[in-house]
Amino acid sequence: MVERVARMAVGPLVLAGFFLPWAHGPSVLAQESYSGFELVGFAGRLQALDLGFSASATLWSVRLLILGVAIAAAWHTVLAPVARWHFAYPVSGWYLGIGGGIAAGIGIWRAGIEPPPLGLGLWLAGGVLFVACEMLSFRRIGPSASISERAMVPVATPSGVRNDHSPSPAESGKGAGG
């Protein structure tokens, strides 16, 4: 139950963090703060300048990477409650987790070790929640997995493939000699 709530909280945490401050301006602009939404717009305004190909391509890639945070958070919010099997669920989760770690690393590199701005902190918290839930899932699958998790993995038997919950032919009385 706790894991399910944690998985469902990842997307909304990161989506809220996208619109809250991620970074503060340098020196004279230290009072200015920038959210993910504002950074995408700022990069768009910079693209209006007459820049070289490499600078323009870098701005496009930065805009897409930052916008990808909001898109991945929205996908994660939609898929977490009912469709964890969908291919976009782990892709969006790992994008948020790895991206949050990289953004936190850049923040530490720029400003040293200090509490992150609220938006970046929410993004990082969402990423840590996803990674922790995935690590718990990986730990549980194996010889010590619970019956409900092993029921999802088909088991090969001489009479065919069955789940752990379905009775074997011998248990059901339909086996050889029964």
C-alpha cells in the first residue's frame, strides 16, 4: 500500500516542482529564481538571437530536455495508478530519476552543498521515490518473492504453463491415474 502511494506521488511531485523555482540567478540576479517553465521560455527567447549552429542546437536540446521533465511527469501521473505495465511507465520514471540526479549534481557543482530550491527538491524527491520503489521491486522478485508476485510469472510444468495459484493436475484430481 505504501509503495503504491509512493509510486502514485512521483508524477505529481515532479509536475508541481516543474512550476516552482529550480535555480537562482548569478551575482546581480541572485534574487531572481527560475522554474523549469521559465527556463524553457528563457531558452526560447535566446533562440531568437542570431546564434551559430552549435549554440542554437544546444538551446534546442536544453529546451527539449527540460520540457521532457513535464511530459515525463504527466505520463507518470497518468500511468502510475493503473498501467505500470505500459512501456512509458519505466521510461518516464527513470528519466525523472536520472534527470533529477543530474540536475542536483549540476546544482551542487554550481552552488556547493546547500538545500536545493523547492522545485528542484520536489523533482529530486520524486526521482528518489521512483528509484526506491523500483529497487524494492527488484529485490522482491526472486526466490523469496511473495505468492502474489510469483503469480504474475508463469511456471513451466510438464503439462503446460500455469500460474502458482492454479492447481496442478495432480492437485485437481485430473492427473494421471486419477
